[in-house]
Amino acid sequence: MRAAIFAPKDAVRHGLSLLTEDRKGQGLLLDLPVDQNMTITDLSRVSRYGLLDRDAEAAAATDLVGQLRVKTSSIAQAVRNLSGGNQQKVVLAKWLFRGTSTLILDEPTRGVDIGARREIYQLLWMLAAAQKGIVMVSSDLPELMGMCHRIIVFSKNRIVGDVPRSEFDQERILSLAYQEYVRP
């Protein structure tokens, strides 16, 4: 399927969602609570006649907190007060609430502890098994080799390699990434 995407709203309308590397500056509304951050991507699902249905919002957020194992004292807790890993789970939850079909993850585990990193990996495997498309952008090669089915290598703004999992080799991937681009 081809889609014309000129603005973020076009991408969202076509089922594409971005989990930005800068979750605090671009992915979350830090002073708002967990429930509002999780439902903000599709307020029509928690509204009736143009008015926010707080019970519906709370039910949706409670469900997402359970599914993603977000550690929070309450869905009313400000997202600012969550750990980095739990903040990242809230960003993921808001796009799952929207019903996204493809997630683009930019450095998805940057700034999260090892336990949260493992939980995020498990969530991503679960989403992939549920037929969600996942594109992971990372400078952490071991992370990519552990998570991906294939790695597409870019160098100087061009694709220079498409490596299937069966051919993953750190030296090969790094040599592709750092090769000198030669014009034909």
C-alpha cells in the first residue's frame, strides 16, 4: 500500500506511529496523568457527544496499564514521576490505544534500565506476533541483532545492505555502515 504522507497527521491516519527518541520532549505531556497521556491519541473513543467520559478513559487506561505492566501508583499519577522505562511504556500505550498498525521506534530503550529494557523487548515481540509492523531505529547493534528479523543498513543516506537474520554478523553490518559510498 502506498500512502501520501506530508505531515504527522497523515502518517497517523494511515496507521503509522512514531515512538520518538525524545519521549520527554516530544512523546509525552509530562504534567498530565497516565490516563490522559494514554488516551490523547484518540479522544473520540473516550468521549460521548463531544464530552470526555472520565469513566471510559479510566477503564481504557487501567486496561493498558495492566497489559503493558506500567508501574504506577495510579492512572492519575503525573507521567513526569514515572521511571524512564514506564514513561516509554506510556508512549507505546498511547499508540496502541490509537490502533496503530505500524510502529516506528527511534532508540526505544535509550535511558531505561535493564529490567525495563527487557520488558520493552517482550512487548515488542508480543506486538510483532500480533501482526503489528515494527521498524526499529537504533545505534545499539547488539539490540538490533537481538530483536530484528532483518537489518537494513544505511550509509550516507542510502541503503547499502539488507541483511536477513540468518546472516547477522556484527563485522559485516558495521563494514556496510561505514563503507565509503562510491558513485556509479
